[in-house]
Amino acid sequence: MRRAAVLGLIIVAALLVIVPWQGELDRLGDAAALPPVPAAIPTIDIALSLLSRGLSWRVEPDYSLFLVHNVQFAERRPWHLATTYGPWGFLFRGYAPRNYAPLVALWSALAALAVLLLRDRPVAAAAMLVVLAADPRAGMLLVFPLLLLRAWFAARAHSATTIGAIAATGLLGLVKASSLVLGGVVVAAIGVDEVRRRRVPWTPIVYAASLLAWWLIAGQDLGWIAPFLRATWHVTSGYGEAASAGTTPVLTVLMFVAAIAFVAWLRRDAIETAALALLLLGFAKAGLVRADIFHAALAPMALLTLMLAYAPRWTAIAAVAIIAPYLPAPGELGRQIIAMANPAAAKRASDALYARDLASIRARLPRPPVDGTVDVYGNWQSVAIAYGLDYRPRPVFQSYIAYDAALAAMNARHLRDDPPQSLLFAINYTDGRYPALDDALSWPEILAHYAPVAASRDFVAMRRMKPRTLRVVAARTLHGRLGEPLAIPPAALLWAEVHVETTMLGKLLAFAYKLPELRIAVNGIEGRFLRRTAGAGFLLSPIVTQPRELFGGQPARSMTIRGGGLYERDVTVVLKELRVE
């Protein structure tokens, strides 16, 4: 009886810490002091003001990213989306009024399941809640498969809790791409263990069935599931190069070294140990590739949860001490308690803030002069939603996420096969990238099928016209070296395919961690260089630094690629001069 009471108290604490009772407030910041959400390029002052309140996702492009996923689920839009998030991506961040009930209900179930998976280690379960408080949803998405793995190999028998956890792992796989990979690793490990013990592999069966069920509940059609899974693979495999940022803190590196040593010391079952090693690799890719203030707590949360799940009780004290600098202010817990005590009032406040956000976007930007179906190139899809336009997004609907040739090709095919009547075209400098590398394969389609009708600082509005033909009139191959300028022959419209290879050591590092970034400078205009995109091709001339230059910028005269020692020195550039006819 006493043990059950303790477990009940921990579950109540889990509901308080993990469940987003505050809806749009998202357990972040002070709504009363919130500046309007920027629809145009946010000024440094506004961005810093938002970030100082912990409102990281409310700065573009994240606001639009999560808004689209929330609107898709709330209104059951028949959009085929493929980003770092799946059809249940609204559970991660953001808000739409109609999503409040599933948001609270599903996170409540996940919070309770997480505690029940550690019910034989109540001290570890309580400490885990403190650890996850640093970033509850992101942390849960990473560690939930780990909790399922540990629970299975501790008992090697299915219970209502483990079956529910397998189904929940299927759900989380459709929230975020990294969770799909980590969940797949754990399910495969348990399935292999079941087969080894001559049992029916119920875990993979239940997982596959739940994944399919959650897919259909989200309003997705079966024909999209295979392309979605392929796109998810490209999103995850290209993440290391495309999304790397910052330098990993020494303490986090030491924690990974300690975790690797700890897993080796455990001497668990070989299958469980192999799964733990792969989970550690997944934690590294998810928590270290993007070493910025928004991801700083991910790796420590994941590693400390692993320790708590397997180590002696006293490690709980060390875990709480290590995570302490990442925890939110005490006042945030009070706000969460108030919201939990009166969720109806919390929903009304969240709904009002949602309406205020959309109104602030309309106040900052006049209604774009477009009609009919519309797509938005760049990262400000919030404008189309705020004005209630007939928004029809391409699969990888934010241009900076189309960082792989396959993803960019998927968008280009969509533009050919199911074209919107209008486009809003913006240039965004996400992570300091060279602008023409974002959604590069769509640019020729835009030039051939759309004409500008209006331009502002933020957008060029385009309307579909009678199609024209882009013809290659000349082609040549240039050879250069990293760090050395390469002369570019003059041309009004020039397509470039730039090939830079990694060394063998670079390939190994890219698999386990990330490579140092490459830079490209064209006529002295510099930005980050992505090999996967550049190898498939991008528009080199005209140089496009703002939207209107797509139809008449300056031609490229020189190009330089700079990078570190993990790349081959030789650079191959295939140039194709284009003509519109």
C-alpha cells in the first residue's frame, strides 16, 4: 500500500512537470510581457526579448514550423508534410485551440507510462522528473524508448504497461524523426530478444500496428506513409551537416565518455548493450549536433536518465545537481500548478494568446496580393495562416529543411505535379546559409512557371503563368581547390553543381558526430555551404540575396569554397548556362 501511494505521488508530479497544461504558453516565459510575434525579419532587440523569456519557439522560423503542424492536425488538412516532425508534431511545440484536449490527454498518458516503466525504481523515477523538467517534451521524446528497453530486459515479459509503452513509442515516432529512429532501435532489440527466446515477436507487431493506427488517426492517407518514411530517413541522415551549430561543452563531452564507460561496465545482455550503444549514438546526434541554447539540455537529460535507469540510487543526487543549471525558474512551476488546477482557464488564456499572435502578424504585414491556392517559399508560413489564405504547402514546407537532394527533388516534383496558383517567395538566412541552397531544385521550376506581380521587403508575390522552357545552352566543368577563388564565366542565368568530398576520417566523424562547416563566397557574398544540396545543383547567377533579385540580380564572377582538413582539397564544379524560352 505504501509503495502504491509513493508511486501515485510520483505520477501526480509527472503530470505537473511534463503535461503542457498551459497550451500556447508552452511552459515558457511570461505571456503578459510577450512582444508580438515577428512576421518579417525579427530585429535583434525583439529576438533577444523573446529568447530572454525562454520563448525560443516563438521566433521564426520555429513559430511557423510548429504553427503549420498544429493547424494541420487541428483542421485535418490533407497536407503531405515531411520535415523533422511527423503528423503528430503538434505534440512537441506550438498550439492551436482545437488541439488542447489531445495535447493534455496524450502527454498525461505518456507521463504516467514513463513513471510506471520505472515503478521498481521510485527514487530514479522521481529524479528523472527533475531531470526532464529542463525541457520536458524534448526530453521525453529522447528517453521514452530507453525506459521501454530497460523495462523489457528487467522483466522479459509483457504487461499492460509495456504494451501501452510500445504503442506510445509508435506515437512518438510520428512526433519527431529522432524518436522514430530511437524507437525503431529499441523495438528491434526487443524483437530480436523475443525471437532468440523462441517467442512470437509481439513487440515489433504491436509497434507496427500502433504506428499505422496513429498514422490513420492523424488523418493521413496510406499512400503517403512510404514517401514519408523515405523523407524521414533523408532528414535524419542529412541533419549532421545541415543543422550543426555551436561547440559542444567540455562537460557534455565528458558525460558522454562516462556514459559509454558506464554501458560497457554494466555487462548486460549483449542485445541490450548493443541497443544502449545505438541509443547513445542517437543521443549524440540529437543533442550535440546543434549545440545552441535551445538544445543545450538535451544531451545531459538523455544521459542522466540512462544513468538513473541503471545506476545505484545515490546517483539521483548527482543527476539533480548536474541538471540544476538548466532548470526553469521556480515561478514557472507555480504557473504550471495554477494551470493544472484550472485547465479550462488555462485554455481560455492560451486561445486568447493564439488569436493575439495571428493579429500581430496581420498588423506587421499587409495582406499579400495573391489569390487562389498559395505556397510560401522561405520560413514565414505564419503569414498565409494568419490571413486565412488557401495555403497548400509542399512536403518540406520550410525551405531550409530541404537540405538533401532527395528532399529538394520531392518539393520540385510537387511544384510540377500539384502546383499552387500563387507563391510568396522569401529569402531567409537560416543558420547563415548561402540563400540559393535552400530548396534549390525548385528555383528553376519557379522561373519557368511563375511571374512576379508584386514585391515588398519580405516577399515577392508570384502568379502561375503559361509555362516556359529552361534550356541548357552551354555547359562546362571547372576544377579548383578548397580555399582558392574560382573564376566564373559571365552568364545571366547559370546553374552550378558543386562537388566536395570528405576524407575517410571525415566520413567516420560524420557518422558519429558532425563535420566542421564549409563556407561559400560568391562575389564576396558569403554563406554556409551544404554539400548534399550543392551537389544536386543550385542557381549561381543571378546572385539572390533578397527576393526580387531572383528575377534580375548581379551575375556571379568568382566563387570560393572554404573548409577544414576533413574534406578532400579538390573541388569539381559543373556549370550550365540556362536560357528561358
